[in-house]
Amino acid sequence: MNLTLRVWRQAGPKAPGKLVVYEAEDISPDMSFLEMLDVVNESLTVRGKIPIAFDHDCREGICGMCGLMINGVAHGPMKGTATCQLHMRSFKDGDTIYIEPWRARAFPVIRDLTVDRTALDRIIQAGGFITAPTGGAQDANTILVSKHSADSAMDAAACIGCGACVAACPNASASLFTASKITHLGLLPQGQPERYRRALAMVGQMDLESFGACTWFGECQEACPKEISIDTIMRMNRDYLNATTRQA
Amino acid sequence: MNRARTFWRSTIGKKIVMAVTGLIMVGFLIGHVSGNLLVFRGPDALNHYSAFLKGLGGFLWFARAILLASVTLHIVAAVQLAELARASRPVGYQWRDPQVSTLAARTIRWSGALILLFVALHLLHFTTGTIQPVRFSTYDVYANIVGGFRIWWVSAFYIVSMIALGLHIYHGAWSSFRTVGMSRPRPNPLHRSVATVVAVFVWLGFTMIPVAVLLGVVH
């Protein structure tokens, strides 16, 4: 396949950026999107040009490092997959593909397509943890968890922190990310001791990072490579409301 | 007090305030449209109902105060959150392709602005009688309606505004329930049935009246 790419190039956080056109030639439909970019970068390197910077790590959809806005859709046209699991067979020979970084005030561009997502780490640091008992390990089944809770908690825990929800949201809101962690821990007995403190702390940090608010467009759920439901945002709001009205 | 301030300053707090005030206004609208439909039962039915409302005295002003407070809080929170949303993405995308957002969601800020303009003109028209396209009577509500809606541009303004109101409720009522966490988790959270019924009922109920006057069904 031969493709025309329009890629966002930006030398540094403060540098001005623009879309630059590249031809991607002899691309196999079996390549992943990132492998296609590798091929383009090799040809750039050979010609003595600076390759396109993009984030990636595991390339099997579980680490959350990769993430590109592809033709205006976070992680591209394939639903429920991260950019690394998107394959070139999702495109047609001769297509023009727009490739842009995640856009949010909280995600400043580092270079080209890489953005600084440490804002999400700070939200986790604010309360995305449990008090772990130390000492001898407990018997596996001493704490009972219903099948329903375990399933729902696991669905929310699938979040890989890629930031696609923020990128896809018209308000650049991190609600789905924050709600996933609050739901994951809030559904399990181990998460109960800090449940309400967690809601206050994580939402407080989310607001400090200057993300927007949720207006229920539903775009985040559609973009999420783990297909996490916006129902988690409902749980987050309820926990936040309860946390506010409870006696200290 | 401190907690109330923290709550109001948080994005979720503001959204919950918007949701609760929005639902109060939707409740009012359901009552309002149900009452207005009495116009189809003739002048006596509607004018008696109007006299009954005016006779409520203190309660009427209590209800008005709650509505005024709701409108104010709803708008203040909306403006602040819209400003935050704008600031949250200083550099936009060259190409963005929304996947699931509805027209109602995308236009909710505009429909809100139009509804505000509509409510202001509507109160000046039918409540205070400041704007009098035809002679206004405090007691003959039926005559005010028929007289007002016979003017095509008055009816047109009402009909267009009701489209905005219907869209606003279609997205707003659904998302309000979700914001306060009152919906049930479900496989397709974007599906809405209650909000659709309410939006269609309010939109259709209010739209039927000017249309009926224009067609001469109500005269």
C-alpha cells in the first residue's frame, strides 16, 4: 500500500508546530500502525532527516504508552484497540491519514506526537491506591467478593492510562480515567477504607490539572481501547457527592 | 460552609448543581406544558386554571423564587464550565471526527442561550404583558394565546425555540440523571428512553399550541 501521511511535527514544547506531508510507500496491510511509522522513520533516518517522535512500548495493547489521533479519532478507526493494535488493513491504498498528538492543556506536547501525560500519574498518586496490610499473606478466599463486583471492578481496572478519553473528549476531561480507578477500588472490599477520601483527593487533583468537566458526549467510552463504560463516571460522581455530605 | 465552597469549586460539584437545577426546571416544564394543554378544552378551562395559579399567592412566589434560583445557578455553572472546557484545549485538532456525540449534545450551549433569550421574551410577552403584539389581558389568558400566536412571526419564534428546548432536554435530562448517579449501569449507557419521552412530550405539547392557533383549530 502507498499512503500519504500528514503528521504533526513540533521540535519542542515551546516550538511552533505544523502538519508535514510524508509519503509512506510499500506498506504491508499486515503491519501495525506503529510499524508503518517505523518504516517511515527508517527512510527519514537514511535520508539524514529527523525521525518522527511517537510514544510506544509494549506494542501489544496493554501498556498505555502509545496513542495517536488518527484521522480525528483517538487510536484510529478500530474500536477497542490501542494504536499499536491497529493494523494497516483498516486503511485503503492511496488514503491520506492525519496523525496528531493528544490535545489538552494538561497534556503539553514534548515533541512531535509525544505528549506529557504525568498529570494522570498525579491523579493516581492523589488517591488511586489502597492501604495494603503487611505481614503474612492472607488465605486467598478470606475476603469474599461477589462475582458481579469482581467483574465490574475488573472492567474498570482494565484502564491502561493512555489518555485517549481526554484526547477524544470535546472538553478535554479526564473523567473516564479518574472514574475508572475510583470504580475499580470502590467496588472491592480492599478499597473501602479510603473510598471517600479517595474520591475527594482524586477529583481535587483532576481539577487542579486543568482538565475540563464531563458533559456526557460519550466520546471517551467510544475511544477507550479497553471499552470502559461511562457508567464509571456515575459512580465517581456518587462517591464524590457522598464524600462531601458525610460527616468527616 | 467550607465544604459547600469546595463542592461548588469542583467540576463535579458544579455539574451536580447543574443537574439538580436542570431537573427542577424539567419538572416545572412538565407541569407547565400539561397545564397549557387545557387550551384545547376551551377558554373557560384555561382561564380557570390560570386564575387558580394566580390565587396560589405565596406558594406561587415560592415556586418562582426556586425557579429563578435554579436558572441562575444553572447558567452560572454552565458558563464557568464552558469557559473551563475552552481553556482545557488551547490547541485544537486539525481534524476531529466525533463518533457518538449527538446533535443535541453538541449544540447544548447554543440551545441554552436561545432558551434564555426565549424565556426573557416569553415572560415579557405572556406574564407581564410588557410586549403587546396584540392587546394583553391579565385575566383572559386564552385570548392572549390566540391573539399572540395568530401573528406568524410570534408563532415562528416559539416553534423554533421549542426545538432548542426539546434538544436541550433530550441531552440535558438524560445526562442530569447520570451526573447525580441515579441511572442504572447498563450495557449501552448512551441509550435514553425516559429523557426521550420527556423531551418529545414537552416539545410536542408546547409546539402544538401555536400550530393549532395558526391552523385555526384553536380560535
